[in-house]
Amino acid sequence: QVQLQESGPGLVKPSETLSLTCTVSGGSVSSGSYYCNWIRQPPGKGLEWIGSIYYSGSTSYNPSLKSRVSISVDMSKNQFSLKLSSVTAADTAIYYCARGRIQGYFLDYWGQGTLVTVSS
Amino acid sequence: SYELTQPLSVSVALGQTARITCGGNNIRSKNVHWYQQKPGQAPVLVIYRDNNRPSGIPERISGFNSGITATLTISRAQAGDEADYYCQVWDSSTWVFGGGTKVTVL
């Protein structure tokens, strides 16, 4: 059974960098069949795709966040990570990691999500 | 950038049929996927590639992509179907979500 688990600080100060890690079990981030994705959801709002990474290191980002986002993968730990710089209150959200299938480009497994609040 | 349009809300009587639409430019050319999200939970994939159900999703939930809109249909609606539903496509190397539809079972 594939499981994804987000981890990282729940509180980040404005202008600082948000850092989260997704640990994958029951599957491999080095599989060529999947993308590793980050998605967020502000309180009471809809889903927003942040970006994805392929095992080769190839990345794709939401154009609206591209200048502030970096996603990386650590195959030795079976993890992938998100960094979002220069955060503001508008970045307060539940952050999800999810596995994306290459055949069809859908998200078949999601983490439970972690709330990150941006506040001083 | 590609945009998907969903109604904000849909209401359905218990036991009846709910239909949720998802509109986008030439959407027929895309694979449309649907997610169900209940309060306080992560989204769950309920339909992939227009009309395929993952294991464990009941046959009452179905999808169709006609070319003008994609539609998620919930037949014989139950109280447990109350949730937000999101459509999603892949376009120009990005995953795009619709704004979400809140389904209320009356």
C-alpha cells in the first residue's frame, strides 16, 4: 500500500522560506512511472497545484509560483521536498504531496496534508 | 494558461442523481480526472481518464467527457456523497484543477 506523509514546520514567519518534505512508503520516488507533486489548499478554498518533479530531476512549476518554488528529490531517503521562499499570509494553506501517474497524469495517492501558517 | 470551470454548488435529493460539470477549451482532447474531498480529509481519486473508476469506488459514480464539458454523475445519492468535487486535467506540463463543486444531499 502506497503512503505519503508530509512533514515540516507548521508555522513560518513572513518573508522566510517554507520547507516541507514528503516521505513515500510502499513505492519508490525513483520509479519512472510517476511524478511527485505538491498541491496546496488555502483555508476554505480550492486546490492549487504547486509543482512536480520526475525521478530524473526534471521539474515543472505553477507559473504563478515559479519564481519562489523549488522541488527536489532524495532517492536515497525515498523523499521529495518543497521550498517556497518569501512567504506571506497568502501562502497559509494545507500542503499536500501526491503521486502523479505518467499514463494519464492523474494523482492516485495523496498524503494527509499538513497545515502551514505564515505569521509573525 | 488552461482553465477549468465548475459550478460552485449542486444539490441533490437523497436517492436521486447529481451531475457536476467541468468546462474547458476543447476539453474533449484531454483526459479528465475527478477527486472527492470530504471535510478535514485529503482528496481521493474517484474517476480517472474520463470514465475509469479506481478500485473501491462504487459504480454509482461515473464520468463522461462529451467534448463541450466533462461530467461526473453520482447516481442514487447517499448522505456519504456530500463532499467537494474537483476536476483536473494535464496541460502544457502542468496539473490544472477546477475550482471545485460542493455537493449537498438533501
